[in-house]
Amino acid sequence: MDAQNPGDLEAALVGVESAVRLVFFTQTFGCETCLPARQIVDQLASFSDRISVEEFNLVLDKPEVKTYGVQRAPAIAVVGEEDTGIRFYGAPEGHELVSLVEAIALVASRDSGLSDESRARIAGVDQPIDIQVFATPT
Amino acid sequence: MALESPHITASVVAAVEYPDLVQQYRVTGVPKTVVNDHVEILGVEPEASFIDQVVGALA
């Protein structure tokens, strides 16, 4: 998937089968990438009626900030029937954008796509695990 | 993994935008994965190995 090609992004999302909410957190001051991030999120949501966007303010909307556990803006929570715990911090570009599109498609499919062994391994997890992946656009 | 378990959360962090986090976690190359603030995985690993290391962070 080529992040620079909107056609590729649209092709990946146009047929998503279940609803995905992109819960977007912004802040009014000191966030140069918040507007570009919101524009990207809006563009992705335009590819399917099943993708919607909700926006909250990191400073003003304290209950939602707490619910979604975001600490910085811009932040995108990818939410299906339930909160998946998947977050993107920063305005996604390049590989990061591809990852976001893939995450949306994954959440919509409701199938992690992992092997049976992997699923079994994960099923045994009963304490919090927080995974942070540092990425760059290229 | 986050999709499979309510206990697991996963964030992608745009390194360019958060130099303080890059410094805190000593990110010198990407992708770099940090699990529960103490297990580090550099680069891309095969699924089974990755999951082992992530779950291993609880040990």
C-alpha cells in the first residue's frame, strides 16, 4: 500500500464490513500537527460510511481523555464495537499512515489475523501489557 | 495483539513529533517497540518471536 496514493488507501477501506470510530484528540494550543492529523482522519473517514470521526479536546474533555487513556495530542483511538486499545500519536504519514489504515481495516474485520498459537499465547495474558511502537514516515 | 486481548494496548508513536519520548526510550532506529516500559524490540520480528517477547514482558 502506498501512503502517497489516496487510491490505495481508499481501496483498503472502502469495503470495511463493520463500524469503526476514529476518536480523535486535539488541543487548541501548542499542537502544530493537530490540524494535519484531523485532515488525515477526515480523509480516511470519507472512504467508507462505516468509518466515523469523533473529536475531543485533550484539555477540555477530561472524562473522554480518561476513558481513552490518551496523554498527548494529536491522538487517534481506533474503536470498533469496543475500544481495542489501539492508539496513534502524531499526524500519521508514510508507514505510520499505512499502519493506521491497516489498523482500521483490522478492527473492522474483527479478526486479528494472528495464528492459533499466537491467539492461545495471548489468551493467557491477564495483566496489562502496553506496547509502544516508535515509527517514522519512511 | 491489542485486538485479541482487553489487557493489551498498542500505540504507534510518530517519533519525529515526540523528541522527549525518543530520548526517554533511547530510540536510535525505527521501528523500536517498547513493552511495559522495559522490554525493547528493535526492528521487525516474525509473529511468534514478537509475541513471545511481548508476553515475556510480564515475567
